[in-house]
Amino acid sequence: MKTLIASLALGLFSLSAAAADVTRGGELVKKYNCASCHGADFNKPIDPSYPKLGGQHADYLAHALRAYKRGAGANGRVNAIMALQVQPLSNRDMDDIGAYLASLPSQLVVKK
């Protein structure tokens, strides 16, 4: 039973990861001008309080975008700019954006 559950979980994860389109994600970040706030390489935001996105985990980024879309409700995030930016995005769009940003070089560090 544990093997079946593990196989299903891995299979579902693989399907969602394979479904994300990095190229399309790159087109979407250009279309929605994400670099205007998060920087041209997505690692130098215009404000230090804005997150560095390049190299971040794809699933985390997609989850964060969905949380901005949910807004202040259950498990949502509150930011007026991001709330407006994500409204037209579908779940597929958010997965593709996450995959694209995850494919970029990262300046994130665990320890200094």
C-alpha cells in the first residue's frame, strides 16, 4: 500500500513538473513586465523588500502566485501590485512562470 501511494505521488509530481513550459513562462514574464520590479535578471529587485526570484523553486513560485491571486483570504498573500498582476493568470500560466524563473541562475544563499 505504501508503495502504491508513493508511486502515485511521484507520478503526479512528474506530470505537473513535465507540464510546465519554461519557454512559455519566459514569454509571460516579458508580457507582464515582471522585470520592472524584480530586476532584469530577477535577482536585483528595484526595492530590497521585493524578493529575488531567479533560481527559486518552481513549485514555491507557483504557490506564491496562487496565494497572491487568493488575496487576504485563507492562506493568501496581500500585496496590491501583485494582486493586480496575477488576476489574469491561469494555473498553467503560474506553473510556466515558476518553471522559467526556476531555470534562471540564482543569487540565493543558504549561509554566508
